[in-house]
Amino acid sequence: MPYRSFRRKPLTALTSLVMLLTAGAALSGCASDDDGDNWSISAPVSAGQAIRLDSVPSHEPASVYRLTYRSTDARNPHQLVRVSAQVLVPRGPAPAGGWPVLAWAHGESGLHLTCAPSVMGIGTVQARFYDGWLRQGFAIVATDYPGMGEPGAPLLLNARSEGMSVLDSVRAARERLPDLSDNVVLNGHAQGGQAALAAAAMASTYAPHLHILGTIAAAPPYLDEQTAQELLHPANPRSFSPAVPELLTLGQSLVEADPSTDINEAFTPRGQRLLHDAGSMCASDFFPIAKRSGLTPATLLEPEAGRVLAPVFDWAKYPGFSLPSPVLIESGAQDLHTSTGQQKRLVARLCAAGTPVTHRIHDASHNGTLAAMVTEAHSFAGQLLAGTSPRSDCNSPK
């Protein structure tokens, strides 16, 4: 049966009530009581504006909040979308000038609203990661991205959407929490690595009041023409690869962004049957289902897949490569999701544009890269805070 666009799975009564209380449509004009608190009543509406800040019980060595704020809709720059984020502020008095901010952008977690980190909560692995940065003296602002945590279309790997939501989360957090400084280190993993680099490229014009010290990107994707061909025409098209769930999720994201998309021309009937799961499950649940389905690129893709999915590869383009502050890129030699080859091409493109890049390759998997890079990432951020320029590998022999 041909795939048809669907509404997301019915939620529980409690979840539906929460959504009704927090949902906001794209906004223009002035804020109103519908925003949920008195801070923004009758205030001019703009990107980077906080809507509400709620304290969240937590075992973290920090004050933890859930923030909702406004960001620019990447599909229409004249509209705003409501986005959510987590904010963690170290306990104790802030240093002179305020807490430096780690703007954290998470890796791919799924398309459903409930897959957002602020909804799923801080698990053991995430707590360990956050604790390390809190001990380094950073406050953490972690966006969920548009369409996750708050209603809307989740634009997977849309670089501009992600970058704006990262920058706006910091602006909104600083509006409510005056102990946060304007010194910001951008950091992200996988999809979040793309988000961090996109934010760095846009910051000087989109959020000029933020002082971006540098960017740390672990396993950032680079969906250039070569990567697109590797996804659509892999060397072993009859073997399963992570490209199968990735392409399905990208296809479902495209349908949610543009319901007129004829996704049936991109995926075979077998593939179409998994699109609903791609939109309603979180990544950790969908990946094994896609793998057990027996689908391979050869049995997933129709001849017109490249044409139909072209808008996704277009929105995944980085907004720029000439970044004004240093970049650390951390790769995993065993990464089957974001190949070291595409990351090396990204490093070369950044270097060619004049960006100072430090590049490290660890003997680690896609997710293992995040743990392998901790010491180096902390050291890199410490140099940025101290005003020291980290060593660039751009002119080093390959």
C-alpha cells in the first residue's frame, strides 16, 4: 500500500494535557497569556526570547531547569517556532562576569516530540557527561531542536534550523538567568556537531551579542555530494547499513516539513511500511527495528530517491565554513554512522576557508567518540577560556 502522511500516534491523556498547556503556534506580533507566565505578556515577540523557565528536580550538582523559548522557523524566516531546552547552572556563587556557557547540541534521538532530551530526562550517561562540564565551571544550555519537546515539524539535519535553535537557547537562558555570561563554547555530537558548527557560522550576524569562544564537534556529518552518493549508492547495496534507518528518518522528516512530498517515489513499499515507525519511535528503538526488517539500500530505495530527497541534502548544507573562532573536531575510526572520510572532507573544507581546526581521530565507535574525547574537549575549552589559541592542524602533513 502506498505510504500516506499520518498524524503522530495518540498520546496519553496526561501527555495531551501537557501539550495543550504548553503548545504554541508560530508567533508574530505580541506575546499573550497563552505563553504560560507573566514575564512575556505584551512583550514584543522575537527569536531568542524566553517564554518560561521551570525548575526541574534533579540529582545533578546543579540547578536544573526546563526552558521554552522562541526561535526562527527555518522554513519561513518571518515566523517563529517554540522550542525547549535543558539548562544546568552550577551551584554556588558565579565567578566574576558570570558562568561561561556550554551550548550543547545533542545527537540524533528521533523525530517524535517525546524523544527530546528535556522530555526523556537526564540519564546516567548524559549525567556523567554534564557533570564533567559542570566541574569545569560551565553552565550548560542544551536545546531540543524545533519539533522536539514542543509541537512542530522536526527538521532532521537542517543546519540552519539547528544552528538558530542553539543560539536562541543561549540568548533566552541569559534573559532569565543573569549569572550566565556571554562567553559561549559550542559543543555537539553527530547531528549536534552539525548544529554547533552551523551556529558558529551564523553567530556573528544572527546573535552578535554572544561571544563565541570556539566550537567542539564530535562526529559531525557532512552531507556533501559525495556523502549523498554514498548513502544512495553504497558499495554494498545488498547489505544492511545505518544508511537504511537514516534515509527513512530523513524521508519522514521531509514529509512532516512538506506534506506534499511524494515519498512513495523515494522508497519501495517495504520501506514505506517503516516510515510511520521512523516518525513515532525514538532512534534507539527504530534502529534495531530497521535492522531486523531485512531492508538494505537495494530493497529500500526507488530509482527516484535522489530527486525526492534532494531538499533534505540541500537543507543539510552548512551555512558557512569560514568561522571566526577555533574548532575541535573529534572522529571515531570505527564510526559506521558518520565516516571518517566525510569528516576529513569537512576538516579540509573548513581549513581551506581559513578556520583554525584541531582534528583528532580516536579508535572509537560513533557513540564511543563522545567518551573518548572528554579530556581533550575539556582542555580545548580551558584554552579558549584562558584566551589561548589551540594548535591548528590545518597546515600539518596528512
